Amino acid sequence: MIESWRWFGPLDKIQLTEIYQTGSNSVVTALHDISYGEIWPLSEIEKRKAMVEAAGLTWSVVESLPVHEDIKLGRGNTSHLFNNYRKSLENLAKCGVGVVCYNFMPLLDWTRTNLDAPADTGGSALRFSMAEMAAFDVFVLKRKEAKESYSEEVLKNAEELFKNSNQKYFDKILRNIMAGLPGSYARYSTETLREVLKNYEGFKHEDLRMNYQKFLREIIPTATDCGIRMCVHPDDPPWDVFGIPRVVSTKEDISFILESVPALENGLTLCSGSLGAHPNNDVVKIASRFSERIHFAHLRNVKKEPDGSFQESSHLKGDVNMVELIKVLLKEEKKRKLVDVNSHEIIFRPDHGHEILSDGERNTHPGYPLLGRMKGLAELRGVSKAIQNELDLQ
Ligand code: DNO
């Protein structure tokens, strides 16, 4: 497997020279300042590539080449958006960047209610509290059908929480929910969120699925022609948020997507933490089932709670059996190499990390501290080396 590290570009508080010292040899990055739907110009891609290479690293994955909201919603004439997306892929291919990660979550990206929950060994972790989410959704946002999204027990706890909390507390929850949106994207206030949610009224899973299928049919043939492996990132968390449908949450969802266009270039980002938050997802089984189409892996772990809440745990400690998962990925690589020695290795990155030691002083992107991720990477690297030894002996 190829080790990689997410770098948010020149504005990232973590320097490429520091990434080099983590031992990772490649970088996952994106041109975050280009608006959704615009073409990524060749010159900008070349500039970013040169920056990465000057630090002794390679640019292995784009995360993300974002899909415009109009494509997700099937709104208006989208043909120029598809053209632009294809053009960006061609430009990336010209620069030799071969893997492109994207997601198909409408409106929001990853969603947490708490960005600094105490972690078990000190430091802090990202957390999704079902009660906090419900309290905000039902009592602050006052979304019409919000109550239907939560269990009786969660609603009871949410009501209690609402009674005992002030406006400041909920302002912070909203800020935390918005933290997953990439750099240049608009953050919403309660009022503007309420307004924008109107665009999704009556919008069903089936609608999103059909729009997604159209996207794949428009884009994957170009990816195949220019040798780019696309890989969808699962929904995080893997269920509907604010009543907006999500369709990349389960094994059945992934099956539908990969079968919609049965090409290698229509692949998956195996994000163990996102998929692992769903009570019914067996991440190791999902990885085995779709291993041939996994081009990129986000390795992190979560500890689930009975009411649907979850907290990000250390990389080897949560509910996902990380050792078994890495074994699946390494076995897949071994299989690929038997067919073709030059076949692609799976690229992985330590996804998120606890804020530990001096991480707090750096004010990095939530979930992306230097030391916490480096600890995760070291643990994953160790597991991977041990399994490789074992597999080579067979
Ligand atoms: C969160 C990330 C996601 C991911 C996008 C991919 O930490 O895993 O934001 O980059 O969903 O499009």
C-alpha cells in the first residue's frame, strides 16, 4: 500500500517539509479555492504538482474534485458542468494524477456535533452525538419532519438537553456541523440553513440515485479514456442528515453504484470510519466484497454507542477490526500483482487523528492535526508491515 497524507494546500498550517518527516511519500490534495463546477486549469494543477514534488513527495490522489450541487439535485441544464468535470479529469491525467476521490452527499460533507470531545487517553476527538443533533434539528432549526428522524429515547434526551442549554451552546453545534464543508464553501446560519433546506423538500433517495447514475454515465467513460480511477467517498455519517437523502451509506448502496457502470475506473474510497459508524455495516466484509474496485482507503476508527452516536477512537482501538481490514487490502494487492506486476497499489491515508500533545497550538483543520495523525500513521504502518511479512511467507 502507498502511504499518503492529506494536505489542504498552501494555506494548510502543516508544511510539506513536515509531511515529509512523517515518512509518508505521497500527498492527497485538491485545488480548494476553485469554485465547484469550474474547470481545474492545467497551469494550476502543474503549479500544485511542482510544489508537492519540490518537497520530495508525489501527488497521488485528488481529494476532492467536487461534484456541483446542481448535478446532485438534477437542477437546470447540467451539461456544461459535466463538460467542465471531464475537462478537469483530462487536465489531471495530463499531469499524471491518477486517482480522484469525490462524494455524492448533497449540501453537507462530513458532519459532527462536537470537535473537541475528550479522548480516552487524553487529547480530543471528533464526535457525533445523536441527542445534540436532534436537539438542534427539532428545537433550534425546527425542521418540519425532524422528529421522524430520531428514536423516542433520543428525542427525550434532546428535549432535556435543549432545556438545559443556551443559545451559545447551539451556535457552537451549528459551527461544528458546518466544519466539514471544504474551505471556500458557504457556512450557514440557522436561518440560511432553514432557507436552503427548502431546495430539498420532496427530494427522495430515488431522485438522488438517478442523478448519481447519470453522473457516472457522463463521467466514467472519460475517466476510462484518460486512465483516471474515480473513487466515491461514503457518506459520513452514513445516514440522512436534516432529512436530506444520502445514497452511499451501505453495502447495497455501493453495489448499486459500482454496478451502474461496471468499469474499474468507477471505484470506491474505502473509508473505514464513515462506513463503520453505521450499526449494520461490517466494514471488513464490505471491503472484501468490493476489494477489486478499492483504489484509495481512509483508515480510521470509531466507537459506536447504542443510541446511534459515535466518537472517533484511536486508529487501532474502535469497532472496526483494523488488522483484518488491512489484511483484506493487502491480499487484494497481492492478487492484483499476480495478474500484473505493474498493477496499482492501494493508496491509503491515516484519516483524522486525535488532537494530542502540542497539536492544539497549531489550529489545524478539525480532525487533521499533525501529531495525532502521525501516531495513527505509525500504528497503521506497523500493522501493515507485520501482515506483509506474514503474507509473503505463505
Ligand atoms: C473528511 C473527509 C471528507 C472527504 C470528502 C471526499 O475528513 O474524509 O471530507 O474528503 O467527503 O469528497
